[in-house]
Amino acid sequence: MTADDLRHEIEQTRERLGETVDELAAKADVKARARARAAELSGLLTRSEAIQRRWPAAMIAAGVAIAALALARRRRQA
């Protein structure tokens, strides 16, 4: 192994070590992880609330569609 090969290998090892340190630092940053999780849960809650607000309208639309189908079926039978 030549000196250039060793330098190249050391450089690659340093890069991998730096990436590992960054990953560990991100895992150790409890506040940032908690904020990210809170934002994620807030987004889920917002979507859930939006669905709940639209639920009555969807039920009414389904009722109207069922009634229309029932009327159409009666007319065909008559």
C-alpha cells in the first residue's frame, strides 16, 4: 500500500466518522426531535380535524345519492 493509498483511506475514514458524528448528534438533540415530532403530530391533528368537519357533508351527500338511486330504481320498475 502506498502513501497516497493510505492518505485516501484516511480521508474516507474521516468522512465516514464525520457522518457518524453528525447522525449521533442529531439523535442526541432531544429538543429538536421533540419539536419535529410535535410538528408531525400537529399536522396529523389538523388533517383529522379537517376530515371531521367534512364528515357530515359526506354523509348528506351519500344519503342524497342513495335516495336518488332508490327513486331511479322505482321509476324503472313502474
